[in-house]
Amino acid sequence: MGRFIRIVNPKIYKERNKIIVDEFSKGHSAAAIGRNLGMSRERICQIIYQETGLAPREHLLKRTLALQNKSIEVTKRNCRYCDTLFSPSMSRHVYCSKNCRDTKVRLDQRVKDITFICNQCNKSYHPQRSSANKFAAGELIKAFCSNSCYTKAGRGNK
Ligand SMILES: [Zn+2]
Ligand SMILES: [Zn+2]
């Protein structure tokens, strides 16, 4: 009778660690949690790392980044090409999709002050910079408004 047996129940530690992670995720600092539980700040940091795979410092960084992303998300903008309203994942994004960006870039590369007549469909169009350069150098004899006209013309010649 009266023998004191110290039982270390891993469940209790699990519970405690859960409380530590909870408190930390609520925004309490490792130092404050340590003060409440009578543990060192370093021990709290270790437990947070052990339980979540991220050190408190990394958690804070993640939180900061998440907040930044959120503020970007709410500032929707119109795609500079198709005018669709979208949420840019990066503040510098001005196109809703890679497709819109590529198309716009291709259009911008066209030379606006030169007009070619398509050899296949007779439509007038602004050539790409590379075609205009070839034309200026006397290399380009036949010009086509699109790849499909180019292909059609190729087939017609055969
Ligand atoms: Zn777009
Ligand atoms: Zn054409």
C-alpha cells in the first residue's frame, strides 16, 4: 500500500503536444506557450517541429506568405488579352492564362506598319517580326497569314 508508481503515459504527452500545436496555430508564441506550461521556449519549438514538420519560424513565414497571397487573390483583374476577370496567382500576372499571354506576345511581335497579302487567301495581315525581316532581306517571296494557309498552299503546289 502506498507505493507510488510513476507511470509515463504517452497519451498524456500526445495531448500536451496537441495543446502546444493548437496554441501555436492560434497565434501564441513559443515563448508564451512555454511560460504557461513551465517549459523552455526551445523545447516548445522542438515539439512544434516534431509534431508538424515545420519549425515555428517556418510557420510564421508560411502565414505571412498566405496573407500576401490572400491580398492578391481579392484584387482580381481583367486579362489584358481576353478581358476575363481572373485572380492572379502572382501580382505581376496580367493574363488569365498562358494561352492568352502567348497569343498577346505573338500579336505584339507583329509589325504593325507593314501589311502583307496572304498568298493563299488574299487576306491582308501584319507579319511577324521574323517574316518582315526575311522580306526586307529579300528572302521571303510568298507570305501567308496563318499556318493553315501555308499548309494549304503547300498542298496546292503538289
Ligand atoms: Zn485571357
Ligand atoms: Zn491566308
